[in-house]
Amino acid sequence: MATVTVGTCVALQVVMGIPPWGTILLYTMVAAVYTSIGGIKAVIWTDVFQLIIMLAGMIAVLVKSTIDTGGSESVMKYAKERFDATAFRFDPTIRYQFWNVSVGTIPAMQRVYCVSSAKQASLLYFVATPFFILLTLIAVFERPVLFGYFSGKGCDVLEAGIINNMNAIVPFAVLDLFRNQPGLAGLFTASLSSAAFSTLSSCLSSLSAVT
């Protein structure tokens, strides 16, 4: 929960200029209030809405960065070595590989135990799995696409000192990508917020249930 919240709040500092401690405090308080009042039902319904916002924001970034790089061929030209689909090593220091992206991100079981029958549980997985796979693939592909975007510009924003935190690369790219499209940077901010709230509320609900 801490990792997701801090990562999100560092990104929001770039987009909105709000110090991380302020958004950390705000997000944890809001998530705690609506989770404690609404319980698992509030968590599930807000997660559905948050999923839609997250997908919209991530797809917007992926599509716009691919177009601005010059299309998928240009992305592959600049970032071909970053599309490593053969990383099957059992090395916990590798951030993205087959194991921690697929097996390591199993959905929370609490939602499954909330349904009344095994048939409904199967239906839950049948409906949720395609969205989960889509969300994971978009998140994985954003990395090489944004690498290609900045490579095409001939700029390493981290090395150049334009940003001083690796977690700020994506929000900085969003500000650059959507500087002429009002509202789309806000969509990305909403997408980040949805990711933070979704994780916080789910984990808080699960922890309280276990306790």
C-alpha cells in the first residue's frame, strides 16, 4: 500500500505541484473513510468505476506517445531491446519479467469469497481476467513506448536533470504529450488517483476482514 501511494503521490507532484506528504495524507484518509463506511460493497463498486478511469488514462498515454514517436515501427526501432518477453529468470531484482507480471499479480481472493456459489466465482474470473490482462499489458507496454518517445526526441530527461526521480518520467511525459490537449493531463491524474484508491481500499478491507 505504501509503495503504490508514494509512487502515485510523487507523480502527482509533477502534474499538480502538490507535495507528496499532502496527497499521501489526503488519499489515505479518503480511502479509509469510504472503505470503513461502505465495506466490501463500496470497495467493489468504486473499483469498477476506477478501472474505467485507469484504462482510459493509460490507453490515452499509450496511443498518443506511439503516434508522436512516429508509429509502432518507430517505437520498435528505438526500443526493440526493451520488449523482452523472454525474461523467465527467477531473479527478484528484475522489475518486469514473466513471473512477477503474470503469476505474481494474482487478484485478491476476498472478492471471490464474497460471492454465494462456485459458479458465480467462476463467472467472476471469466469476466475480470480479460480486463486484468489488458491492464497489465498496457502498463508493461507503456515503458518501452515512452522510452521510444524520448529516444526519438534525443533526450534522456533523467540524465539531463530535467527530472530527479525515475517515478516522475511518466507524469512528465504526460505533461509533454498533452500540452495542447486541455483536460487529458487531468484524465491521467484521475487515472493515477484511481489506481491508488483501488489498491488502498482493497487492502484495507482485506486487512480488516483478516483481523
